[in-house]
Amino acid sequence: MQELQNQINLQFHKLRKLLDEQHSKQFRKRFLDMHFYEQGQFFLTLNHEQRLQLYQIMAPDEVGDMFDTLEDDQIDMSKILAEMDLKYASDVLNSMYDDNAADFLEHLDKSEVDRYLALMPRADANQLRGLLHYDTQTAGGLMTTDYVVMRQDLNVKEALDLLRKFAHTAETIYYLYVIDDDNDLVGTLSLRELFTHNEKAILSTIMTSNVISVFVDDDQEAVAQVFRDYQFVALPVVDHAHKLMGIVTVDDVIEVIDDEAQDDYSKLAGVDVDESKSTPLKAASSRLPWLITLLFLGMITATLIAHFEDLLSQASILAVFISLITGTAGNAGTQSLAVAVRRLSLTNNKPQHLWGLLLKELVTGLVIGLITGMTIMIVVGIWKHSFVLGAVIGLAMMAAITVANLAGSLIPMLMAKIGFDPAVASGPFISTLSDLTSVLIYFNIASLFMGFFKGM
Amino acid sequence: MQELQNQINLQFHKLRKLLDEQHSKQFRKRFLDMHFYEQGQFFLTLNHEQRLQLYQIMAPDEVGDMFDTLEDDQIDMSKILAEMDLKYASDVLNSMYDDNAADFLEHLDKSEVDRYLALMPRADANQLRGLLHYDTQTAGGLMTTDYVVMRQDLNVKEALDLLRKFAHTAETIYYLYVIDDDNDLVGTLSLRELFTHNEKAILSTIMTSNVISVFVDDDQEAVAQVFRDYQFVALPVVDHAHKLMGIVTVDDVIEVIDDEAQDDYSKLAGVDVDESKSTPLKAASSRLPWLITLLFLGMITATLIAHFEDLLSQASILAVFISLITGTAGNAGTQSLAVAVRRLSLTNNKPQHLWGLLLKELVTGLVIGLITGMTIMIVVGIWKHSFVLGAVIGLAMMAAITVANLAGSLIPMLMAKIGFDPAVASGPFISTLSDLTSVLIYFNIASLFMGFFKGM
């Protein structure tokens, strides 16, 4: 991989030199030999002058192909478009797949958007404007309107001829969508199926009429789940009257799966893991707010312990086990949290059968608490030659684990219930919270047995 | 979603009834109307007798299409195949895409595999046997050999005619792979490109000769990264002599991305989050080993605190801040761990620029420690009317956070360096380990200032 990276860096270096020295012809040839993705990566390495030079050499649709591979968080598109001639910029946007163009326009001021759309053919501008209305986290936000749609009374040969025409503009020609006279979606056909039927066959007789589709306002995670299950390459998006609105293609879904996974992972650790390119100062300032919040939550625990200081001064042995009990309960809580968050994300954040799940987690917590508590009871009993002390630690451990386990699944479920993302309840939050309950449980149990180990 | 699920359950119930009552014709019609994925989900609900009935009604290739949608962890294929007539079972396997068939055969005894392969055409059996040699986590383990390959001197019309023939067996006909007389991979062509060229054009003149491919022993994560970057639907796999060995399709890659994400998430929490269907007892027994291990690690910390019991009995106020310091350092360590694991997974587990990254994390830790330490110093100083105590807590907090932060990134890097999965270092592990270092730092600093708060 490292070798490949060096090759690419060398290639990019040569290309920049060609730009600087205005060898337009040589640049064009080499540039077009690269894959769109590599063109995009190359573009990200250019300075302002080099980019201006590139706009001179390449046509708008060639630049559009390249922009189709870039993400909206990699590039400040408002700045980039402003560098171009207005008509050129509008042509670039119009030549892109409209879901990608919409993702970029999302970040621009309304006046800027209007300026670019004004120079496009009316129909294209309207389609783009339509896409801008959808929430980016929904099927509508992911879909493209560059798809192939056909009437159900065409035959295979007519369909193939039409597909050939669409091949330049559609985002995929491998699925086509069949509509009736009311424009209702009535079937789908893959190019592969077209290929295996007689040229005279009528679409309505060979299409799959049991159409799997998603609604325009479905959450992107639900859309990704359908792709995973059915192994589709593209999926139609309909409104609630079952009119075809667009299609989602698999490349956009891979991004969704990736982003969602990274998001869950980040939240579990209470940190944005995508900070790799930032400076230590930036990293620190993104991690601090959460840490300081938890610090103040931890202060409540400290106040609570201070409340039991009298107990502690009489039996300092109790202090020895504070971190063992809080730590173990925190670990158990983190486990049950991760299981609950994952389960909620699989059921699309709808906490169904809430009580059943909680009961299950309660039993799991009790079993874990019982075994962990017994273990520590024996260990402490032998170590400190006091099975009463062992029993206190073991009992406290068991109760603390059961509570932390329950909190770990209850809190994300409650978050989901009141409409928050359950993943906001992070591992550090659960462990800090369970420190509090664990300390409370520990010292209350210890006070009951105070007579036994005063002065230990 | 719930409504859809109810509909499907009802549908499945009706189908099972048709099987039980041996209404073969009606069953066939309804069954074939479902998508392959739904057929697979239905199959999972059947009992032994119902499955036997289904094998009577459906042809082997129809059962194969359904099995193509099932994962090897959803079904005990050894048992299922043994229910069938031997020839029928062999035909089912042969009609499946060979990457999927290989995934199932992976789990069978060698003698069973040989029995099924013996009844297949020699070439098919050899291809399947070949796939069984590859590590399941590599490109070779993901690839299929059901792809379309053509000589470079064919023209577009000949290519389209050939594709038509392959349409029944190939896993995708949307990409075709072009080879020279030595069988070396020299180019790729999408069906879309074929469609937009003249029928007389020769493949070698219109193909993309800058082929992006992966090696047969490349890790599956690296393969997934290429799909993400280039937005391919299929990708050729070559050996180190650049001979084409197979192709990986996007559906298999979605699974990889999903599995890897779930794996990282599970490891961060020290639990297998995919336990949703298990009983509380099973859940407890899968979570306990890790918890008990950490419990013993935590015992070392307890022993350490016991070592300072004298100090504690003289100044019980010190006990108040144990959980605050260990907790906050643990939270900071978890953050830096998650960032490090993610960074290592992006660079494909090769810890490059190790010292630079560690230095960066050290500075980040110092900044976080400084700010958190100052905050707690002021809070404790005001609360307890003692800025000496505040300074001790603040200083200990700063040092503990810096060390935990460094450990959070150092440990996964060391794991990667010695060839382990860096994600094995989980959040609970880092917090339990940092409890130990935090306590050590805290009491050592506290002993230095003992004179100031004896008896507090």
C-alpha cells in the first residue's frame, strides 16, 4: 500500500508540474487516463492558481465527473465554485449526478444556489431544487433522479434501445423502473433480465411486480438495511402515494453504513474519532467539553463519598475497594450499554418490547453480579482474613453491577423513547454515572455492617 | 416497519400451511413470487418435515438461489445438506454462486465436502475447491469465479452476444474483464460502456486499461476501502503475476464493512454486541470472562490502595477523590484509545509514523490534563477551603490523565506492532489499567504533601 501511495504522489507531482508549465495537451491526456476517484484526490492537492489553470484545460462535464467522487466534507465547494466563471460553474453542477450536486448545494447560501440554478435548463434546475428539500439523513436526501423509467407496454427491444440513450446520463442503467399510465411504479427490471428475454416480450409480462421500495422520508439507516438484506445495487424511492420519486444507488449506501458505524463508535467512546488530521490543541478542545461535564458529574460522587468520610475514618479499609467496585460496575454497564445501543439501531431506534428487554438485562445483570460478587467475596475474605468484609464487598459489587447493567440498557432506551439518538449515552457517561450509584450502594451496605470492621 | 413485519409473518404462515397440506402447485407459485431474500427468511422458519416437503417441490437451482441470500452463521448447512438426497444437495451447491457455496463448505468436514464435490462436473468442483484454499478474511475468501472474461480482439457486438449467454450464470454481467493471449488481465469494460460504443468497435480500443485490482491475499478491509473510494460494483482479484483469479462484488463488501464495524464496536465495549437473540444466561457467560479478568486487574489497584492505607487513615479526605481521579483519567484514556484504534484501522493496522502520533497524543493529553487539573484544583480549593488539597488533586488529575491518554494510544499501537488486532485493547481494559496508574500517581503525590492535610 505504501508503495502504491508513493507512485500516486509522484504521478500527482508530475501532473501539477504540467499544470504550472501550462502543458495543456499533455496534462489532459494524463489526467483523463486516471480514474475519476484519483482525479478527485489530485484536485484536492491543487492550489488556487493550479485550479484556475485546470478549469481552462478541462470541460465542465469532465470536472463534474471528478467532483462526483468528492464528499461535501472534503472540500469547500462554495469557494471552489466561486473561482469559476459563473456559467462554467453552473455547467459543472448540471453535469454531476444530481444527488451529488445537491449534497454540495446544501452547504451554499440560497442566493448562491439561485445564481447557479438560474443558468441551468429549467427542468434540471427544478429537479435539483426538489432534492434540496429532503432531509439529508433520509432516502430523499440520498436519492438521485437520474434513473431510467419506462412504460409497461414497451417490448424488450424498445427498452434496450432506450437504455442505450440513457447510458450517458443515468446514474445506473442496470435497473429500470416500469410505470403505468398514472405514473405509478408497477415493476422493476434488471438489465440482466432484459438480456435473457426475447426481444418481442412486453415489459409488463416479464417485470418483477413485487417491488421492494423505500419511502422518501425513511431514515437512511432503514434504507441501508434493505440494501444489506436484499443485496440490491439500486432501490426505488416512492412517496406515500407510491409515485416514483428517485432511486438510491449502492455507493451512497456504503457511505451511510460507514458514517453510521463511525458515529456509533465515536459516541461509545465520547469522542469524535475522525479527528486524525487535527492538531493536539484542536483534539483537546473537541474532547474537553465532554470530559469536564463528566468531571462535574464525578464531583457529585466525590461529595457523596465526603458524606461518608466519618465511616471512612473509622474503617479506612473501605477506601481500598472503592475503585474496584466502581470500576467493575462501570465495565458491566458499558457492556450492557453497547448491546442496547446496537439492538436499538437494528430495530431502527424503536424500543419495542421495552419491558421484555429490560427484564432480560436485569436477569443478565443479576447473574453477572452474583458470580462476580461471589468471586470477590472469596478473594477478599482470604486476603483480609474477614469473610464479613468479603461479604460486604461482594454484596455491594453484586448490587452495583445489577444497577449499572440495568442503567446501561435503560438509559439508551429512554433516550430513544423521547426521540434522542440512544448512542448519545456513551460508555464514559455510563461509567461516571454508575460510579455514583455504586458508591451510594457500597457505603450504605458498609454502614449496616459497621460494627464488624471498625478500625480495620 | 412493524406493519410490514406482520404482513410477512402472515405470508410465511400461509406458506407453511400450504407445505403442511401438500398443496405443491399453490406453494410453488407463491414461493417463487417472493424475493430470494424473503424465500431465505421463510426457509429459516421451517421445521425438518416442512423442509423435506420443500425439497420435493422445488428444483435444486431454485433452492440454490434462496441459499445465496443466507449467511453461514444463520444456518447449520451441514445438517441441512444431510437432509437432502446426495445428488440434490450437490446440485444445490453447484447452482449457487461459488463464493457463497464456498462459505458454506468452509464449515463442513473434508469428507462431506468431497462427497458433494464428487457429484459435480469436474471443472465446477475444482473451482470450488480452489476457493476453499483462501483465508476467509482476504480478497480470495470473498471472490467469486462466476465472472465474465473476454479476449481483447472481440468487437462490441460479439461481446454483447457473449454477455447474453453468461447472463444466467455470472454473478454480475455489468462488468466484463478483458484478457490477452497469455490470460493476463489487460482491461475492464462496463456494460454501460459497451452500450455506448459502436457494434464494430474492438474491445482493446475501448476498454479501460488502467485497471484497479486487488491481490488475492489482500485483507478484506483493504478491499472494502477500494470499493468505498472508487465506488465500484465489482472489482477484479489477481495473483502476484497479475493473472485474473476472480472478482469481488459489492454485496459481499457491504457485509465486510458491517462486520468490521460491529467488531470494532464490540471490542471497544468489551462485549459481543450481537448477542441479542441469546438468553440472559448465555449473555452473562459471554460477558463474564472479560469482567472477571478485569476484576483481577482491579484487585492489583486495590492492593496498591491497601498499601497506602496508613496514609488514608491519617487523611480520610484522600478517599473522597479516588473515584473522581480514576474515573476522569479512564474517560480520557477511552477517548484516546478510540481515536488510535480508528486511525490504525484506516492505515490498515500499520502503525506508521509511530513516534509522531504518540508525541501528538502526549501533547493532547497534557493540554487536557492541564485544563481539567486546573478546573478541579479551583473547585476543590473552594469546596474544601484548602488550595493545597486542590493543588494535590489537580496535579494528580493532570498526571493521571496524561498517562491514561498516552496508554490509550500506545497500547493499541503496540498490539498492532506485534501483530495483534489493536481493537483488542478495549475501553474497559484501558479504564481498569488507568485506575492502577492513577491511584499510584495520586497517592505518591499525596504523600509528598502529607504534612498539609493530616487529619483532614
